[in-house]
Amino acid sequence: MIERRKGAHARATASAAGGRWSVLGRWWAANRRRLRLRRPAYPRPGRTGFRRWVPSWRQSLGLAGSCSGVLVCLLAIMYARTEIPADLNAFATQQDNVYYWADGTEMARTGDINRQDMPLDTVPEPVRWAALAAENETFYSDSGISPSGMVRAVTRMVTGGSTQGGSTITQQYVKNAYLNQDQTFTRKLSEMFIAIKLDNKMTKDEILERYLNTSWYGRGTYGVQRAAHAYYGKDAAQLNVSEGAFLASLLKGAALYDPALGAEHRERAVERWNWVLDRMVAIGKLSAEERAGYTRFPEPQAPPKPAGLTGQNGYLVETARAYVGAHTDISEKDFALGGYQVHTTFEKPRMAALSQAVGAVRTKLDPGARTADRDVRIGAASVTTDGRIVALYGGPDYLRQGFNDANSTVVPAGSAFAPFVYAAALRDGVERERGKPRTPVTPATVYDGDNKITLRTPEGPYWDRAGKIAKAENDGGKSWGRIPLKSAVAQSVNSAVMQLGTDVGLERVGKVGVQTGLLESSLGEKLPSFALGTATPSAIRMADAYATFAGRGKHTEPYSVGKLMRNGSNVPVGKPAAQQVLPGEVADAVDDALREAVRRGTATAAKAAGPDAAGKTGTEQDNKSAWFVGYRGTLSTAVSLARIDPKSQELLPLDGIGGRAKGAAGSPYPIDIWTRYMTAR
């Protein structure tokens, strides 16, 4: 039964199909003569000689139409398949980062590309129209391409010439941002298709902004902002139409129009500059009266010397960059893309004065004749009471020695640490008997200043790790007898300061150090010798901590960046606030002791800085470091000196440095540098 049904169904289907085909067959028989496709008669019948091979106008028109149709189809397919690249060329997005002195002048640039993106509205409108008049006056009305220009480019390609030229600003931006600089027909077609799509996707102002920020202007610069600085030493926002016309001339070929390259280049530049201004008049973007006022060529400045990282600049850039990394959310990768303007707190005159002061002292060293003068490392930093780092000395030259000695944490503070012990005692008092109330101390409180006194704790003598009773030794073995704490600090009496630290509690001493500006990580182990300066703070941190004493107990963390911008917009960057970390009277007492040190203590050489000078020398017990830290008014400066073995990185003794007698403790050079710097005009 099933088989019979299948057979019947098949016959019915075949019958229906046959019926359809029979209808088609009858239709074809009736119309085949009318619809028969005929092969073109060629060579042409009825003609003789060469005329047999000359196509008729109908044949010529048909062939042209067929070719045009195929070409249009091919172009349509290519247009549909061409996409705007997702990623810009690396050099179209990468910029340099620019660092500025505190007065706003440029200090250094970092990065391979000398460019800064600027919003279009910061570029004066006449400067924009100068570029448009020179390159693409119909920019705001065209479709992103120039048909006539494309025909010229194709013609040049067919005839063996270059395809360069014939590009709108949109096409030029596409070439700069997405494609390569090859002059090939395929690249030109891709440029055209992307330009059309980009013109439909973006506003004209967006395209113009990107074009002005990616164009090559010569002198190592990309973009109108860096070009304005390279040729006229100003921001693009400050350019006038005459200067803008010259910069627009460079878009045709910067290497041809830079006057600094020779007389011929200048002649071409003047001619092109005049032409651009005349074109602006012709298109109605500059009045004839205004044009008449521009008769003198705006001579560009000489090519500026590249601001790099030589000398001290590298240390400054490194310090500011570290601050940005620690106080913003900007990743290393994003910062490397550039475009940041870092306005530092560094003051150029103070930097010059500090470098000169160190240089003057370095001339007293003779490493060729004296072994003790070799491998000398000097670090210095100057910080205001509001936390601004205004100067630092990181080493002889950043490109020769990348390690920043101003930020080094390997040089012991020595007796320059005594003010922190003193401040902790004045604020917190001392504990002489365990469990009993703490006893207040004052600057007049008397301590034993004799040499080799036994160091005592509330429980009795202090036993060191070798199983011996610890004794405090004074510099030169001198005994001072009973001495007020103020004098003990001013005279660097180790025995009194060491006992005071034990009485206060070394943890409390460390806490005061951190509160006033030192880093916890630089304090090290808190044994009794901690009071004598085994901590290894940097010069930056020591200067900042002493600034707390100058500021009557108010402390501000040191900072090196006052403002951060990217492409003209502010970027939030953390800025420290002042905190009252010591009572005013405690800071005043420390200040008084530091002034006493200059008047009649270990720092009398600093008297030359003026009657308001305050400071403290520092010598490490094993004579492996020397410091001077002090201030005048609101400016605090720290100078450290050490000898460091370049192979082992271990500290070496300062014995004999500068030709001093063997056994002479410390070095006079830190206070010499400090005084020269603080009295510089």
C-alpha cells in the first residue's frame, strides 16, 4: 500500500513538472526569434580595409559603458570592504611629556615623539584658516576627498610620476594616522575610501583638530603646539595670523621652508608665507586691510637646543615622575604614551646656585692624587616649610650616574639626628623608673656629658649583644660634665643624647622622626645607638623634617609637582596638606638649640649665612658619613657626603678626605656647600 502511494505521488509530481516545462517550451518557440542574443558583428561586415576593424559608435559606447560598470562595481566592492582601522599609528598617538620649572619655563622633555595634542578651540581661528588656505580651503564643504586631485594623482601614477599631492586635509590625516607614507595606487585608494567614511563619521572640527595635532612641522616636532614652541617659543594659543601663515607653509614640506636651513629655504618660506596670506584674503578669511599690515616676515627663532636629561635635569625629572606615579592613578603605560605637562616645584635659580655650590667644593677634591678623595658622593636637597622641593643635587650628571644621591637612603644621619631625640623628650618626657609617671624635661634639664658613661635603662645598665655593658663615647673622647640638654644638642654630646634617647624610648623617638618627615623604612633597627643617627634618611627627607622645626611644628610632606595637565586639561594630582605634628613650643625649643649650634656649637661655620641661620652638623660614629642640615626663614636644606665603594656599594671611611689629617672626624664640606648655597644671590 505504501509503495503504491509513493508511485502515484511520483507520477503526479512528474506530470506537474512536465506541464510547466511544456508551457515554457511553447513560450520560447513563439519568442525565440525576437529574444535571440546575437554576437556582435566584428570585424564589421560590409566594410573593407581598415574600416572593418573600426568599431561603430554603438560598439564603442557599449564597451565604455561595460568598463565603467565593471569599474564602478569594483570600487563599490572595495569601498564596502574598506574599514576605518581600529588603531592609530603609534606615532600618531604617542607624544612627549614636558616638564616645567616652577616659573613655567620648559625644563625637559621625555619621549621619542615631540608632540602635544591641543584642543582645536585653543588654536586661534586665523591660525586654523591659514592651514586651511594653504592645504584645503574647501575643507568644510568637501566630502573628504578631492575628485580632481585624485584624477591628478592617478594620472601621475599612470605616467610614472609620484602619486603625492591631490589630498584633502581629511586624506592627509588618514595617511598620517592610519596608513603609511608609501606613494602607491593601492594606498591612495585606501586613503580615499577611509577619508570618505571618516568624513561621514566625524565632524569637520574633529578631523581638523586631529590633523593639526599629527602633522609634521620640522625641527623634530609633530603638531601645531610643539611647532609654535620650536619656531616662536610660545603656545599655539598665542600665535598671530602672520606666524600661523608661516607654520602653514611648513605643511607643504618642512625641510624646504625652514629659514634656519639656509638662504634658499628662507626665500622659499617668505614666498610661501605671502602666498598663504593672499589665499586667506581670496577666500574671505583675512581682510585686505589686515593683509596690508603684514609686510614683514615673522622670523622664527633659532632652533632651540633639545632639553634633555643631562646634568641635574635627569634627577629632577626622575623625582617628579616618581611623585606623579605615587599620587595619581596614571599607569606607567599610559604615562609613556605622553601628552602630559608636569609643572614642577623646582626653581631654576636655586638649582643653579646649589649646583655651583657643590661644584665649588668638588674642586677641592683630587681623586687622582688622593685615594680618600675617590668615590665621594654628595646629595643635597632644599625644601620649603610648605613642602615644596625647590632644588636638589643628585650627582655629577644623570647620564653618567643615574643613582640620585639626594634621594639616597644609605647614608647614616649621625648626630644630625639629635634634634628628633630632643623633640621627643620635650614632648613626651622621659621614663627613668619602669611603671612610674614620665618625667617632663626642658632645655635646661641637665644630663651627664662625660665620655664613656654607662648607658642605663629603667631596669639598670644596658647590656649589648656581646654581653658587655654599653658605654656612650663622645667625639674625640671629650668629657663635658653636667650639661643642659639644649647645649648637649648644640655641641653634639653623644653621651647625653644617647642616654636621653634611652630615657625617652627609642620607639617614641622614631615616631617623632616619622611625624616630622622621615620615612619609617629609613630608620632601621632601634638599638641605643639609634639616638646617635644610625637611621639613613635621604637628603630630601632630612630637609623636610628640619623644615618642621622652622615651621613651628607644622609639617607638610615634600612634593615636587605643583600641577599636572594633559593636552591642556588639568589632571588631579595629590597635594599634601600641612599638619601640626609638634606643639609650637617644642618646635621653638628645637629651633633655639639649632640656632645655638650655629652661634657657638658645632655649626659655627654657618654663621656666614646670616644671624637667622639654624642647623646641625652630623657625623657617623665610624666616620663614614658627614651631614649639615639647616634652614634660614622658610627654606630648609640638607647636604650629605659619603664615600661609597662602586663595586660593593659599602660605605668607606672619610679619613683623609680633602687632605685632612687622619683621625679628623666628619668633613667640613657639607656645611661649606650649605653656606655657599644659602648665601647665593
